[in-house]
Amino acid sequence: MSFLFQMGVLFFLLTVAGIGGTAALVVLFFRNRRLREQRDVLLQEKEVIYGFVHDVAEVFADAATVELDLMLKRVLFYALRTTKAGAGVIYLFEPGGEMLRARAINGIFPPLLGGVDTGLERAMSKSQHVQQLVATRLISKGEGLVGTVADFGSPILIEDAETDPRVPRYELDFLRVHSLLLVPMRFHQKIMGVLAVVNRVDGNPFIQTDMNLLQSLADQASVSVHYAGLRESLDEKQRMDHDLSVARRIQTALLPKELPRVEGVELAAFNYPALEIGGDYYDFVQVDDTHLGIAIADVSGKGIGGAIMMSVCRSVLRAHAPRHPSPADVLRLINQVLSQDVQEDMFVSMLYMVLNTATRELTVARAGHERPILCSGDKSGFTIIDSPGIAIGLSDSQTFDKTLKEVTLYLKPGDVIVAYTDGITEGMNERDEEWGVDSFLDSIRTAADEGAHSVLNNVRQRLERFVGDRPQYDDMTLLAIRAMR
């Protein structure tokens, strides 16, 4: 109904009513008109919200996994349509909740913090340069207009931005801010980010109705953004779980399927995997007819990286061990190959022993690994077999070669040698207590007379009782060698 038609109706009613009823009719007319305007605003808001919800539903229906960036672009599209804004941006908190990053930008949104740099004049596309500035600049919580909204959770409406000292001023027309509106994005009282729009396309300033509509839209969007973020986290966890599964399969495939049979010697081993993938590894290599290589190692890296490094270590060991009865020489060769490619945050501790199956002479070389334990068959106690050496990948070849020394001993009947990774002694219970070396040694002592397998079973049972249901974050590997009587 046009304004002229409404005025014509009003003039007719006034003529019919006479002067006495004029005041009442005028009040009634404008009240009805205000009610119609309020109804139109509500219908507009209803249409926008319904349209937004429908659009969000399409995003969930069309994608196997909801992409947060796509969701934010849809939200911003409806924000501009709702407020008739020329440009807009959505800031979300980075992990940690202290810094905000622009995750979606539509139109040429002037930087509200930091201004523009000198590169704008030289840029081939000024609009793209400005967009890049907004997208890459982080805003601290409480800093500037965006940071203030994110900190206090209250919207800011600036009808005349050109007179407001909080708004930056630019010489270029396309960067000038005439009117500005910022609202918080909230989910269960938690501020997730800020939705900001600038400059209505019809030249009018933003008003309270625009702010109400934009806040309503931001509240609706925050729910979807929250769950889209959860979906992203779930997808990331699934990818990590897949990587861990692949690494675990690699690790399992590299471990010996069965132990070698050696006359006069009992061998036993177990690998107890933790929730996370470490790089524990043990192996047996036939050096020649009378020498058996026995290795145990721990790669510091987690996940696929650690599993791959373990695989390389195994390959180098198996390539060089048959030609070198000296365990120190083999470790030097492994270090020469791996030290060039080991990352700075990764290293390999390794214990390599060569057993003469005819004489029971055992030669030990240790590259930074846990020291093996000798439990004497004559019940005289324990001996910690100490041989100097640096972990593979921690030093240059010259230092590694110079430091590494071999130790040789003869196994007497009943002697038991135990080699292990630090996950055994560092097992934790619910009270954050470590199992420790003393408990480990006691487990070995009480079962040594019954053989290598009894040692392993006793250690495992006691350790499992100690840690209980607490998840462990390092693999546990144990080797036992017993000279038969």
C-alpha cells in the first residue's frame, strides 16, 4: 500500500468523522502503520533466518564432511544480504582463545587494525591486497573494535564512523568506513568470534534493527559453526587414528614372527604396545653359523615417522650384520646411514649383542640404550652391563665412533641376560607413580631360576597389576636370554 494511497484514505476518514473524531482517527492510523512496519521487520527477519537455516541444511546434506570455511562463507553471504552491507568479515578465535583470525571475507573490508602498508600502491590488485592484509593479521583479545567485541561479548553499532576515533580513516574512497556494525558469535555464553559488516550499499547508516537482525543471525550461525568445528576435530582425530593404525601395522610387521632355536640357549621376547606409537623394535639376525645377532631399539619419534625410522634401522641392521660379527662395527655403520636423515627431534637408542652359540661368549655394544642386566645363575646377584655409546642421530660420525665401546662376557649355566626399553621401568599407575628399576629387578630375580619365559611372564604380570587401567604412552619391550644348565 503506497504512502499517497494511505494519506488519501486518512483524508476521507477525517472528512467523514468530522472534527470531533479527528484526533482519535489520526492516532489509530499511525498506530496501525507502526504495527504494519513492525510486522514487515519481523517477516523480514523470519525470511532471513529461515533462508539461513535452509542453506545450512543444504551444506550438511551435500557434503560428506562439513567444511568450516564453506559454512563461514555461507554465513557471511546471509549477513551481507540481511544488512545490505557492502562488505563483511568473520573472525574466529585461534586455538588457545587469545588471538582472532579472519576466516571468511566478502567484499573489500577495510582493515580495522594496523592500517594498510606501502605495498598497496604497488599491488596489481588493490582489493586482493587489502583482503590479504585482513586475512593474515591476527587480532588480540581486547585489541581494537574486533578484540573489544570478542572480549566483552557486546555488539558495537557505529552509525557515523567518520567521526568516531575508534575507526581508522583512509584516503582511498573504496576503503572509507561510513557505518560499521560488529556483533559477537556466541555459543552457550562462550565467545567464538566476531561478525562485522561495513557500509550499507544504499548509503544509509546501520540502525538498531540491522544490529538485532545481525545478532540473531550470528547466534544461529554460532551453533552451526560450533558443530562444524566439532566435525573438523572428529575428522582430524580419525586421520590421526588412521596414521597410528598404519604405524602400528608397520611396527608389528617388522617384529620377528618366531624366535630362533639355539641349542643350549633359551630366548624369550615380548612387545607390549601403548596407545601411542613409539618406535620399539627387537630382532634376531643370523650373523654366521655360530653367531647370533640380538637387537633391541627405541626410536624417539611417534606415529608413522617413528615407524618408518624403525623400518630403515631394521633394514640397515639386516644388511650389515651378516658380514660383521662385531656389534660395535654394525652400530657404526647404522649411524653412518641414519645420521644424515634423522630429524633434529628424533633419535634411535639401540642395544646390539652378538652371541657365540658355541662358546656362549656375548659381546655387547650400546648406542645410548638402556643398559642390559645380568642375573647370575649362581645367585650372586645382578650386574649392570655398562658399555659407553651415544644414541644414533645425536652426534657426528666421528664422535659416535670414538665413544662407542664393546664389552664381552661369558654366560655361565643359569645366567639370564635381560634387555628392555624404558617403557618397562617408566610404566605409570593411577597415582602417577613409576614402576621403577627396583620393582623390575625384583621381578627378574624371583623368576630367573625358572627360565627366560618365566622372567617375561613375571615381569608382564606384575607390571600390568601395577599400571592397572591407566593408558600407557610408551611401548614396552623386553628380551631375555638364558644359558641352559
